[in-house]
Amino acid sequence: MTPEDISRLFVERANAGDAAGLAELYEPDAVLAYPPGSSTVGRDAIRAVCEEMLRRLPRFEVEEALPTIYHGDLALTSTKAKDGTGGRVQVVRRQPDGSWLRVIDRPEQRS
């Protein structure tokens, strides 16, 4: 698994309606800047926000990944948003098993 895989997994799980699976892409105390203008902290709260999001939003599409920036066990990932909300950025951390989980996620930024 690479940091970039998380965006693909997010789209797959969202399109399957799997809010619990989406939450598992985050560290237990991660911060999600969603809904817009607020912060959701912790995997349980993120799961609840994802459940609500999946009820309202249409299908998701894989977006073009921008170059990942690494610093040890941290990486900054980003994609170009197809929906015109600017860019999406995430800080992810390598886990002891070699996988990556999101620590901070800003899924949209109006430009």
C-alpha cells in the first residue's frame, strides 16, 4: 500500500456505501475538515460524518493524484478535484505494518 492508494480506496468504499470502511482509512484520532467550515475528530465521529455524506452525495470518481511529498513516516498527498472545489489534501502516516492511514484530511478547498 502507498499513500496514494488511500484516495482510490476511499472512492471504492464510498461507492460501496461503506462508511465504516471509510473511517478505517483514518487513524483513531484523525481530523477531517468536513463538513466544510468545521472539523470532525476521531474515527467514530468520522464514520458518522461519512454515513451522512454517503446519504447526500452522488458517486465518487478517482481523481488525478498530484506528487506526494514524504518526510520520514509522514506523507502529504493531494488530488485535483473534478467537482471544482479546488484541491484535496491529506497528511498520512506510515503504520507499523507498513500501511498508511490519514491523520489530517481536507477534502475540499474552495479556490
